[in-house]
Amino acid sequence: MGRYRRAFWVGIAAVIVGLSTFSWYAIPVPTTGGGSRSRRLELSYPTFGFFCWMGSLVVVPASASILARRDAEAKAAAASAST
């Protein structure tokens, strides 16, 4: 994995932090709009945009994994061609 290792693990951390937003569906989110401190935003279900956002977080670790695999295959091909 070599040089793509950091991108992979940072991407995994972003996905884990992103998954924590599922707690917003169980615990209402406090809002401060309108001067009322007792208002709460209650989310009923994740929408299409939420899944697009979560999918975009997966792009970094997935692409780091693909690039690492390609890099390893290229190194293996170069090593076998030189012998």
C-alpha cells in the first residue's frame, strides 16, 4: 500500500465520522433559530443527498486502495521484466 496508506486511513476516518451522523436520526439536534433555545430538529429518514454525501466519503479510501493495487502490480511487472 506504501505511499497511499495515509490517504486510505484518513478516508476511513472520514467515513467513520460521517457514519456518526446516523445518530441524528435517534437523537434530535438542538437548533437556535428564531430565538428559541428549546427547539429541536427531528430527522425522520436519510434522503438521497445524504447517501450521495456518504458515497463521496468512500471515494478516497476506495481510490487509494485501487491506486495502491495498480502500483504494486506495476512494480511486480517491472521486477519480472528485469529478470
